[in-house]
Amino acid sequence: MTKPYLIRVKSLQDLVNVAIAAQVFILHHVELNGKHVYYLPFPSYDSHIIYYYESNEEVKGRYILFNKFTGSMEVSDWMSGDSRVLVIPVVEVLEQDVLPKNVGKKSKKEKKRKKRS
């Protein structure tokens, strides 16, 4: 498999918006290099496109509940039976070979910013 194309988004809300737009109602979660990485892989011809979000903190909950009418999002341990809510499960990944090993590590830009502070 060729190297995947990585798209890092700014927030979990952005990742949820991608999931909704693509109609892929599942998020993957893995801890890499001390970071919590949430991602959505998309096969694309002979490669992959991976949208991902990195966080120092783990999202506490097994489901993302997205209200289709208000656009609000919440994290829950329980599914919702409300027809206005899209339920997006967060799947805990034990092993994977989709994300490159450098995901979750500080980039050179981030290291330089820390030194200047």
C-alpha cells in the first residue's frame, strides 16, 4: 500500500463534520506517542486519505451524539433513541497499521514554538 494522505483537523467537531458529510458514522481512537488520535480512513483508488484529530486528553465516552437540527455535539457513554440525533460510535483500536508512526509526535514547527515561549 502506498503512503496515506493525512489531513489533520483542528477539532473533534471538525472530524465529526467530515464523518457526517462522508456518511461514515464511526470514529477510530488509538493512543500514539502519548497522544489520543481520532481518525477516519477513506480508501481512495490505490491509496488512503486519513482525516485525524490529535488531543492530549482522551474523549470520555463511547459515542458522539450529533443533533442534526441544532448542529450541537456531545460525548456520551449511551446511545440516543432521539431521531434528531446521529449516533457515531468511537471504536477503540488496539493495533493498526494505517496511521504512520510519526502521528502524535511533535512536529518541528511545534518544537520551535515551544522554545520561543
